[in-house]
Amino acid sequence: MEEMPRKQYIPLVAFCLRHFLTHFIICMCEFISDRHTYLRD
């Protein structure tokens, strides 16, 4: 397998991290809002 150049590798990692963080933040927000509706009732 050919070694990927660093300049191509870094944006790929940054994209994956950003995608993961966005997904994680959305999940956290949904979890927190669920807790708030549960506590309000």
C-alpha cells in the first residue's frame, strides 16, 4: 500500500474530526433537551 502524502492526509483527518464532533454535539444537545423535558414533567 502506498504511503499517503501528509498534505492529503491532514485535511482528511480534519474532516473526519469535524464530522464526528458535529455528530457528538448534536447527540449531546438532544440528550440535554430530553433531560430537561423529563425534569419539567
